[in-house]
Amino acid sequence: MAYTFVEHSVPLYYEAIGSGTPIVFVHPPGMGSVTFHRQQSELSSSFQVVTYDLRGNGKSGKGNKPITMDMLASDLHELFNHLQIKEAIVCGYSNGGSIAQHFALQYPHQVKALILIGGFSEVCTPLLYGEFFMGIYAVKWHGLSFLANVLGRSHGITKEEQQMIANYVRLSDRKRLYEMYVAGLHYRSTDRLHELRCPLLLIYGARDYYVHAYGRIFQQHAPDVRIVYVDGARHQIPTKHDAELHLIIRSYFS
């Protein structure tokens, strides 16, 4: 177990495994670094794999300030500095991709390439709005246990993996998780995508229809975009289609 402190007092939990080009994974609200447990074991032979818990999630502290995208990007910047990472591939999954985008826009010199799994630059389609409102509603009215069970069942393959993910979600601070969902709902990077100075790789499940439209938005606004669709996949690529994900990452960056 390893921690660094952001803003001098908020503990940020992280794990860094392997050697080579750093690849830093950013999880969606609630799920924590355990989201990428398969990437840790499979990619660490080729990369330095860094996973961490966003503040208020998993084993990280919650801090005393409301969540903002600037804050989350700054936390990641401080983690880079703590690990003495000058430049890395940054990979964000789902709403973690919004944090990854904001980091790439705020600290462009630290991002060698940006990978978004099921990513979007804003919430502007009815289906994605629905996903966010379901998360906000679940946290506000049903609590963490309900959300934990949903995320565990949707991401885990075995019962053990489902339980592991659900237990990790339950570690989250309810207030911070609510704030993250709201911040993600209102985040918009579309008008700034032209500022990206790194290659952007978009990975979508071929059956993840409710985010496919965002690929076209990225292509229209960002300068260097490539899109890969994973056959048979929906949204949960890091856990349910990890072999394909690892093959894609290695083919582009090894």
C-alpha cells in the first residue's frame, strides 16, 4: 500500500507496478483503482502501470473541499510529481475519461498520449444523460450499497470479482461521489479539444451504442484521433474484454 498527500493533507492511495513507459489509469467515480486489476497484472511486463483512487474513493481521503475537475486534475498532477513521472500515457475509463481529458488540457507537457475507453467530451445525448441521472439518483436516494451492487454485477465476471468491486465501491464517501457525478454531468471539453497536443485513442465497445456518437465529436474537434471498436463489447471493457484492451494498447504503444 502506498500513499502520497495532495494539498498537503489529503491522502491519495496509489499502486505503481512494472517498468517502462508509464501508463496511468483513471477510474470512473465510485469504482476505484480495483477497476484496473487485470491491467496491473497483464500490462506491467511492458509498462509501468499506475493506478490510484480518486479523492473520496476507495482508500483515498475525501478532503474538505467540494469536488471540481480542476481539483481532480491537480491531484493527478501531484501524483505524477510524487512518482517523478515526466510524461505518461493517460487512460481514462468512462467518466474517468473526463478527468483524463481535463488533465491533458491542463498539463499537456505530462501527457504522451490519451486513451479514452467509452469516453465522451460532454454529456449531450439522452442516453448518457440517463446514465448520469441514474448514478446521481442512486447515490442520493439509495446509498452506496445499491450502487455498489449494480457496478459489481455489471463489471465482474465471476462472483468473486463482482463482490470485490462492490466492496471497493462501498469504501467511497457518499458526498464526494455525488459531487463527482454532478461535476461529470456538467463537464464539457468539446470547445477545447483543438488544444490537445497528444494523440487521442478512443476505444469503444461495438455494442456500447449510447456513446458511439461521441467518437464523431472527437474527430471533428481534436487534431489526432483514432477509434477502435471492440467486437461484442458493451461498456465494461477493462474487466470483461481485458485481453482485447491489452492487445490494442500494446499494438499502439509498445
